[in-house]
Amino acid sequence: MRTFRLPASAVLASALVAGVLLAQQGTVFRTNVSLVRVVATVKTAAGQIVGTLSKNDFDVYDNGVKQNISTFEHQTDQKLSVVLLVDTSGSTAKELKYESDSASRFFHALFAEGNLEDRAALYTFNWEVREQQPFSRDLRAFDNRLKIMHGEAGTAMYDAVYLAAQKLESREGRKVIVVVTDGGDTVSKLSVQKALEAAQLADAVIYAIVVVPITNEAGRNIGGEHALDFMAKGTGGRTFLPTVGAELDKAFTDIITELRTQYLLGFYPQNVPPTKKAFHSLEVRVKSPDLRVSARNGYYGEVEGGATGSPEDRISVSPSRAAPDQQTTKKKR
């Protein structure tokens, strides 16, 4: 098991980057000439998934400019990399047994069909982020790690999402982050905006499962739920608010169903006016007024001269609690 923490140096690096960007306000950003990939999910107004559309049923806009869709694929056979993040802060202790059982069923269902190259990883987070199981198809290993989860201390949720995005960024195929939590962040070094940015840079879709044993809003972390919804919508995912038991199982099942019925749209940006902002807004539309589409709301283009948007230092990594004196290493883009 590996433990990941954000040291003060990572926060300082973010501040230094912000200062450099402010000093370069005269720099003009240009459209990223690379293929931009967008994963889209389409549903009816009643929420039923639609998996039978063609390329001509979609329109894509980059900063308001309509683009030519160069690649179009149904995603059923595209390989998946899924990171499951489970909140093990003190407030989750009562629900962890149910969450562990549902997560086990999720992994078993995920690998029961689809691409044989599909892989998943398991991380837990409280006041720190821990790698419980690296990318694998080993169901026994996942089950063993899920069984020993226990709740303690605070909640570094944004740091966990940021780290998961880092782990996914270099992987091929579709990339998904599933966050299981009971509410908001309490101890992260990074903000929700930075977590979302990292997920968008990695082309990862976020699904948030907010376990709400308390249905009364007065007893829930509504701010945390809104932050998770912000990240999910920004990446083309969605948020679930189940109680433990059958509703939690259904949330995991619905995620798998969506993953098997998505579309991949790709385009090379054309005729997009120059902008000083690295972030390009994206809008995916379906031509039928009776359908609804979910897709990420933007991507990061290139700075003129070749640098990509948001070139932050990566989170420092320490191997584990058992070896606290081992020197940390810092990864860069």
C-alpha cells in the first residue's frame, strides 16, 4: 500500500506558477492542434440511455465555433481505466461495510464483460490518500483490500481526485474516476477547481456517489455535494445520492451501464479565434430536442510556443506509512 501526500512545496509551486502566468498576460494562446477527444452520454428526458446514435446526430462547438467531427466511435469495446476512490474519514465508519460490499460487486460486474484490457485501481482517502491496489483485474486482491478499510480522521477529497487524474493521464482509452464519499472536503491542500482541472487534463470522467444516510439537508454537507456535482458535470459525469444497500448497488450498476453505452467524439480545432485563456469551452449538442447529452465542458489548449495549459508540479509521493523516512519524489508533466 502506498500513501500520497501534498507537501507545502506543491502548494508553493502552484503559487509560483500563478505568478508566472500573471507575468505573461501578453502571451496569446492558440488552439490545440492535437485531436480533442470528448466522451458523451445521451439520455431521453425520462433518463433512459440512448446508445444507437450516429455521427450526424451530434454537433460540437469549441469556444462557440462549430467543429468538424473527425472521429466517432461507440464506446462499448473501448478499454477502460477506472480509479475507485473510497472515503475512509471518520464520518464514514458506519457505512464502510456496505460500501465495501457494493464496491466488490462493482469490480466483479465491471470485469465480467467489456474489454479484456479493462483495468481498475483502488484508493482510499481520509487525511491522506493511499493506494490500496494499483491498476489490475485481480478481483481477489480488490476484495482483500476492501475488507480491511476502516474510518479515521479528515477528508482530503480534492487531493484524491487530483492524484487519481495524474495516475490516469498517461493511460490509453477511456478514463473514469468514481468517488464514494459522504460529503465534503476538510483537509485538502488543493482546491476543487484544481481537482477538476486535473481531471479535464487527463480526459477523465468523474462519477460521484454521495452516500446520504441522512436525507434531511440540515444534517448533510450540501456544500460538499455541490462541489462533487461541479466536478462531475465539468467532466461529463454525474452525481448519485443513494442510501446504503440497494440504492448504492444501483448507483454502481448505472455507472457501468453508462460506461458501456457512451460515444467518443474527436475533432481537430479549426477556426477558433486566438484567446489568452488556455481553457476552451466545449459544448456537445444532439439534434433531437427530445434527447439530453452529458459531456465535459472544456479542455486545455496550448500556449503559443508549445507549452500546455496549467503546467503544475505533481503531487509528491511517499511510499507508505511504514517507511516515513524514505525520501519523496516529485513528478512533473
